[in-house]
Amino acid sequence: MRRIPNLDYQCYLDAVTAQRGHQEDWLAVGYAPRGFYLKDFCLLRVGDTFHLYHIAGTPGVSCCLPGNEIWFGHATTTDFRRWETHEPCFYLNPAGWDNGHVFAPNVIAAEGRYWMFYTGCALDNTQRIGVAVSDDLFTWTRACPTPVIRPEEYGWAFCPTTGGSACRDPHVMRLGDEYRMYYTAVTNAGRGCVGLAASRDLRHWEDRGPAFTSRVLGHCESSNMQELDGQYLLFFGGHYEYWSYVVSDNPDTWPDQPPRPLLRGITAMEVVARAARRWLVAYFRFDSLRLHLGIIDWDASTPAITPLTDAAALAEFGI
């Protein structure tokens, strides 16, 4: 019997191949999958390969509308000049607490596998933080049926259980003998803050309250903590303005201080590599909604993110 080809399936295969092979001058224009925008993201280096996970959405459509920002994009590169775009790797759960949107993935390698912390939103945009696990970086399953960060249980947080709430953008790291999670939230007084939680097993988290509370922001965005010469730098954005940081000698708390700006028009940054006191960083810009590279020189009189578009500059960082 003659086998009839499945033309719909072939169409799907052709589309996947076209998307995966699509290339542009990524250093010049910034990376995003063809036909989509890129927002909050993370990078995980495994050997010589960088895995990128990111919010993906439809240009011109609000992130709050049902049907947009419902899965994470996944791409890989070894040199930031050529990207391979993979199929979406993680979706919202239509029957779960995260049935509206998924935002801001943060992936780490720990305990013999990979862990993805993410913001899950209900259809009314009520936000919590959940976790998924993977053994191969391509297939992800939820590690817990409920959120691991639930600020409605924290007395300091503004977090109603319906009608939208502010609890998003996790950044997880190992510090000493425990894991730390820094995430953005809002206090009961209506001030933007970065919350802190700690864990030994990545599934159960102890609330440590606000690590930093802003005097000027109603909400911080995309917090990220890094150590530099014995000090702790807490990075965050704020309502389409500057990507900034504050400094502390204690990774549990940052004193009240004016944020120090690094670059305007960006709201998320990841450290790609370090060469002494020079950092190669990746960030997304609001004017392009694509991933770009830059360099921070901490010995400069006023440190800032300098955009990088010349591939030769990557050699300093072993790329």
C-alpha cells in the first residue's frame, strides 16, 4: 500500500528547520527568534555552549494579554555570532496556578541536574515563583505542584491573591552552604524592593524579607546579585529607565542608597564572563527587544555598560 505523506507534519518540519537555521548579524542587531521579541532571560554555560532561555512574545502585543508570553524560548551559541534557535522548552499550565503567563526564567546547574526558577502568572496576572527541573536542558518538568515563593504568606509583602500582584524575576545562586533567591516584589507600604529567600534543597524556601527597598521605585525589575572584590552588587531595573546597582558588604541586606546607573533603556542583565575587573554582559534593550552584549570596566571613573558589536572584542573573555 502506498504511504501518503503527512503534508501538515512536513510543513511543521520545514518551519522548524527554517527557524533553527535563520541567521543575522547578531552582534550588530541583537538576537531574538525570527518573528518574536525577547525580554527577561538567563544564560547558562555548559562546556563551550551557552544556553539562552528567555521570555518570547508577539511584537506589538502586551505581555499582560492572555495568549502572549506563554512559553520560553531556547537557543544556543558558542560565540554569540551564530545562534541555533530551538523549539520552545517550557509552557504555562492551563490547569495550574500559572495558567496565564510564564516570565523571567533563571536556570542553574545544581544537585546533579538543572533547575529553572520562573515567574508564573494566573490569568488575572497574580504572580508567584515556581521551579522546574531537567536532565538535558531541553525537556522540563515542574518539580513542585505549587509555587515555591508565595508572598501572600509574608507579612511584609503586598501580594493579594486575586487581581494581580508583584512577585517575579528570580535570580538563584549558591552562597556558602545554602542557595539564595533574590526576586522583585513590593512592600505593604507600596515601595519596590528585592526580596530574599534561602533554601538547602531548592524546593523549600525560607523567607528572609526585603534585602533592599527602593526610595524611588514602585517596582524593581529583574534583580541580579554579583560579588566583586568582597562586596555584593545588587542589580535591577526600574520602569523602562536605568539599569542600576547598589552596593553592600552583606549579601543579606543593602542599606538605603541612591542606585548607581549603568545604562538607560534596559531592564535585565546577565554576566557572561569576567576578565579581572572587566565583565562581558548580556542585556535586552527596550528599543529592539533583542539580546545584546556589552562590557563593564569596574576601573573606569564612572562604570557603565559599553555596547559590544565587534567580534574581536570577545577574545579578551576567551570566546
